[in-house]
Amino acid sequence: MTPTETPLIRTAMPAAPVAAEGEGVAVPEPVPHLIARGFDLRYGAHEALHDISVEFLEHRVTAIIGPSGCGKSTLLRSFNRMNDLIPNVTTSGELRVGSLDVNAPSTDVVSLRRRVGMVFQRPNPFPQSVFDNVAFGLRLLGVRQRAQLEERVEASLRRAALWEEVKDRLERSALQLSGGQQQRLCIARCLAVDPEVLLMDEPASALDPSSTARVEELVLELKGRYTIVVVTHNMQQAARISDRTAFLMQGRLVEVGDTRRLFTSPKEKLTEDYITGRFG
């Protein structure tokens, strides 16, 4: 991207609001689903996130952008406690998923990760069949009846726009699928346990352009049912798929707002410099 270019904005239109009988059309206010308040995170002595306060709205796609090492993925992983797996991580401030305090000692991390699903940069299917990949989480939750498993697996693959491509090879290894199919399979595996939120850490960065387009289309289809937060380095992608965008720089939140507004008339000079390619 050259310094004078601005990403093509092609955000999806929100669903038409439903008016109550006898009333005019009223657009409901979006509800915050994920909330950070004064959130800090350190890896040992290194402060990766500083005083992050941001809300991610229900049934919206929010993109998190910023240069490498600015804390995008760290913030994303904080909402389902994936950073707990890293030694010497300390946090302060508040994170919430709805009314749930993410970091409270009483929070059940397994239950939290069921509510807040995660899709990683590179597809990570298990070395099992397509069917068993999607059924994996269901079995952990105690679903054992074959008919119920089949119904849930099919529904999840359909939501992930993969059913028609794999319905005749459910018992084959998931590792035989293409990279784009494997990523949609991982999305289906997430959807099978009925999460509220999908966190996507650069879900298309390892894919070819055609597979990237399929994943982007899927994100737009899923937002009516889930709250979605996507980390991306691709400004065009952020502009295409997100309703809101948050810009991070050196572990700090510089600006957040409507994607169209942020890309065309950012409030902060630092945001303008980044999205026009002057650094990053």
C-alpha cells in the first residue's frame, strides 16, 4: 500500500431492524459483549498491554490492527485465558465476557473457552477424521449418541460453509483437506460447542486468495449469530469484513470506532499514518 492509498471500504450492511407493531423502525443499540477496562498484561518485566479500555459489540465484527508486536494477539488471547499457558504472565485491570469476570479465581476456564472460541493463524486440525474433528468438543461435553453427534456435526459444517465439500468424506483424515478447507473445519469445530464469541487470530494469513475470500465471506455470514473479533495485518481485509476497528500501537489502544470512519477520517494522526502505509 502506498502512502496515499486508503483501503477500499466494503463493510457489510447491518441486518434490517424489526419494528414493533404500530411503531416506526428503531435500530437497537448494540450491546457490549467483550469489555476491557484499564487492562494491563506483562510477560515477566515486559509490559505487552497497557491500560486497554475497549468494548467489542455483540453481533458485530471488530478488526484489531497494528504493527507486529503491538499486542493484538495478546489482547485477543486474554479474553479466553490462552495466555495462562505462558510462564510469568501477570495481569491487572478488568476483562469481561458479558457479566463474567474473565480473570476471577472462580472462573471456570474450560467453560470460558467453550463460550469464547479461538481460531488460530494456521489451521490446526487433529490427525483424525473430518467427523471426529468436529465431534471432538461435543464428546468432551458428554454427547455420545451417534444420531445426535451426526446432527450437530452436519449443522456445524454447514455453518462453516464446508458441508457440501466434505459430506462424502467425513471418515477421511482431516489432514487430506486443503489449507482453506482445514481452516473452515477448525471454525466448524469451534461452532460445534455453541460459543457466543469467535476470536480469530489472522485466520486467513496462511491461505491463498481464493481460500481467503471464502473465510471472509464466512465471517460476514456468521456475525448475525456470533460476536467476532479478528486480528489482521491486512488493511483491505479489515475494511472489507469489519464493522468496527481498533488500532493498537506498542501495547496501547490508539483509536477505536466505526471502520468506515476510522479508515476515511481517523481522529489520531498516528492512525492515519499507519493505515496510509507511512509506517508498519
